[in-house]
Amino acid sequence: MGLLELKAYLKSNTNYTKPLLSSWVYDQKSECCNWERVKCNDTTGYVIKLWLSNINHETHIYADNENWFLNESLLQPFKELRILDLSRNGIRGWQGNKATIYCRFKYII
């Protein structure tokens, strides 16, 4: 459920009206490793990369909320996540334990 919680959080911080991450749905037949912008470890099946750059294909979708910060607790379920691309989304920083974020990832963009 971690990806769906992340999607809901991202959607709650935008005024964009088109579908956001449309393949990310709660469905027993849906495998999250096949969802758009998600890469999983072939052996473990755990999420290792999320590329969420410009998820709404807009230049500045978060204009109404100039102090938008991503809550690091949303990333806790992803123990093997090493690459995270959140560029071009208007995120200003992190809420929570920044040390956890910076020590865990190979790349944060």
C-alpha cells in the first residue's frame, strides 16, 4: 500500500485535474512492479527506484502551495529504494528525519 499512499499524498498537494499515475491502482490483479515509473528488484520484488519527475507534465503545478515539503515517512515502506527522482515537482524539502533519507539513498534528484 505504500505506493498508493504516496500517490494520494502527491495528488493532495496539486491542483492538477488529469489522472495522476493512472497505473497505480488498488487491484488484486495489478502488480506494482509493472506500474509506470516504478522499478523493482528482479529477485526480491521490492521497489528499488521511483522516477516521479514532473509527474503532472506541468511546469509549476504546486504554485498555490509555495512551502510544499515531502513527508519522509511516506518512503519508510520502501526499504530497498535507492534511487528517487522527484525533480520538477515544486518540492521545497523534507518533513521528518532527513538523516534517514540521505543515508539510505544512492541518488535523490
